[in-house]
Amino acid sequence: MNKTENQILVIFGASGDLTARKLVPALFNLHQADQLPENFIVLGASRSDMTDSAFRKKVVSESTYLKNKLKDLSDEYIKNFADKFFYEDLGGSYDTDYSRLRKRVEDLKNKYQTSGNIIYYLSTPPTLYETIAHNLAEAGMSTQNNGWKRLIVEKPFGYSLDTAKQLNSGLQKFFKEDQIYRIDRLFG
């Protein structure tokens, strides 16, 4: 099976429970199956004050699922997985200047040769989706002139048909339709 292209996965809301319970275990399963790209990294972005090292420790220690799987693996194997994770503190709000985030993404892209391919995974409340998309676009992080960019948003996608339509319209101001992926993590 061919692996996908090199990329950075930026998880907004990375210090939250969803990342520890669902996203990290899914990434670990892909890592174990050797299905991650050769050059693949995760940049957690959230409002918590954390270092790369603290985020890596959190990634490995806070997932019950991972604890059970890691107990039979070598420290080197675990470190190899954890070393794919980095963290950027957005400060007190998701509605902020993303120039620091952009610089961090650029630095990681160059160091790990991810070809400018980026997935933005919004593990945040739907009320923040448009704010984050706006700030990414404002920082020039949604354009596809240097690698593809994808925006993944989770259910609930709004709270009614009207709010879903408004949210959809808001996201499409900043990302093209073929860049936006809507998922329901409970039902696949």
C-alpha cells in the first residue's frame, strides 16, 4: 500500500480531551501499521501554555488506550512516535494573530521536508471554526500555491440546518469547498 504525501497535521484544540482519547490513538495505529508518510509531524495548537516536551509527555501519558499499547514496546519506539509531536501556544484566544503559528509551520515544514502539505484539524467547538479559518486565511495559511491545504471540521457542524448553512458559508469565505472536510468522529 502506498503511503500518503508528506505533511503536517495541525490540531487546533490539541490540549483537549479529544486529542488524547481519539486522535493520538488513531495516529499511533497508523504509525504502528507504517501508514504515516515518511515526513509526517503533528503541531498541536491551543490556548494552553505548554512546550514541545510537555506536549509529547501529555500525548504519551494521557491516553488510556495508548498506555495499554505502549507497555510492551521499547522506549525507543515510543520516543520515535512522540518525537513527531510539537506544540504552539496560541495565547488566550483562537482569535489572534497567527503569524507566530505561520512561522512555526514554516520552520517545521523546512526542517522535516513536508512539502507545504498541511491538514488543519479543528478539534474545537463549532463556534470557533470560522474564527480559526479566518485567521488562517489572514495569515496566508490557506492558499495552495505551495502544497495542498485541508480543513477538517467535526460534528456537530452547527446546531440546526440554518446554523450549519451559515457555518458552511463562513468557512467557504476562507477555504475552497474542495479543501473542507466535514466528519463525524462517532460514526466515521
